[in-house]
Amino acid sequence: MELRLLRSFVEVARVLSFSKAAHRLHLSQPALSTQIRQLEEQIGAKLFTRNRRKVALTVAGEALVADAERLLGQVEEIRLRVERLGSGEVGHLRVGFVASATLNLVPAVMVAFRRQYPGVTFSLKNIPTAEQVEMLRSGELDAGFVRMPLREPGLSIALVSREPFAIVVPKGHALAKKGLRVGDLAREPFVAYGERWAPAFYQAWTGLCRSAGFTPTIVQETGEMETAIALVAAGLGVAILPEGVTRRHRGVVAVEVLREEKVRSEIGIVVPTVRQTPLLKRLVAVARDVGNC
């Protein structure tokens, strides 16, 4: 049973006029009559009675019209749903993020995206950069907010936000002063966001130390920047972390923002190169817009 025949039948049933239905369907009246006869042959029953003055549904026609309208409605719903999926207006995304991106960036991106595309849902999970890379490759994640720089075959990454690093020392520490420089930390023990969780990020902040003429002495590594700040506040050591992570802790630790340094802490959004769907492209665009990159 062809959908075009059902559409023609439903239109005639609605107006009970072959001439009016033909006009609405942009068909000639003989062509419409031929379609109705074809449908009747396929069903094996007469659907209309007609004379020069009147068109009426038969019992079989009355039985068919409700089912035909329901079926055509379902077909249209399927068409619209598939169209919206193809255009990236609906769907579900599994997104990873580094914990430090949840302070401002990820919530702002989610709000902005849902405002534009309310038909999209998300699964969000706090995952270190290195683990996100593996999950993106295996298909367990669709996208991720990661610490940069990141260069991995098969993954496409776009810069979302960048900010200066900051020196973090315990409140009351001898170095808790304005004008603090990286070189002043040469003899201090360091708490670090570990290399195993974000290798390139680790090289970025330790590079600041090497440029200042020393290699940092790391006494404790952690996979959470919030934990690193708590350990600094407890007096375990000092740290160099992204400014945004330290912003909420000014009453606990002393912070000197390294605005003059060229090296920046950067967060990017990464997606598998071979799976850049319209939906993912929309997410990347919104993320870059929110992050002003």
C-alpha cells in the first residue's frame, strides 16, 4: 500500500470532493481518480460512492480513514525526527570534562546549548584528559572538555578558553606577597596536577619553572585540582594552577596571577575526527562562542 495513495484517499475523505481534493494535492482530477481506484484494488473494497452531486465514504472507507490518518501522522513524526537528528537539533551526547572546567565553562556551555537546542540531552562525566582520549577513541564518549595542548591522531580539538596560570601558596606563607615570581619557588616543595592525567598540561606549567631556571620538586601528585589547592592550603607545598581554579580560594591561600607569562592554561573541546556529526559540530560552535575563542 503506497503512502501517496493513502494521502490522496485521506484528502478526498476530508473534503468529500474529488475536484477540491485534486486542487489541494496539485493533481488533475482524472489522476486523483486513478489513484483512488488503485488503492481500492489493493485493498479489495470500494472506498467511495459518488454521483454528479455527492461523494460519500463507504463502510470500508469510514473504517480506513482513521487508520490512514494515524499512519500518515506517524510517518510524518518519523520524518521530522530523522530530519532533526540529521540536522543536529535533537539527540543525546556523552560528554566528558576535566573537573576544573565545571567551575564556569561546562555549566555555561550546557545552559547555552539547551537554550538553543532543547531536544538534545547530555550524559556528563568528570574524567581526566588522558582517560577521555581513550574513551573518545573507543566510542564511549562523543565529546570532551580537556586540558590543552593536546595532539592525538584521529581527534579534532578546538580551543574553547584560555587563562593565565597562578602561583598558589598557603595563607601566611613567607612567600605570600604581591609581586611573587616563579623563580621565587625554586626551593619550595610542589603539589601537582599529575602528568599521568594531563601530560601536555603538566609540561606547560613545569615549563614555566624550567624557564625560571629550576626543575620543580614535586612531593605530591593528584588528579583533582581542587584537591591540589586543599593540600597547598594544608601546608604541604606550593602549586602553579590555572587562575580560574584558584579564584574561589582567595581566603584560604595566597594567589599571584602570572599575567605577564606567555604560557596560558587552555581548555579545548575534542571530538573524534570520523564522527563529527551535525550535532557535535553545533556543540563545538556553542562551546567556542561561550568561551570566547
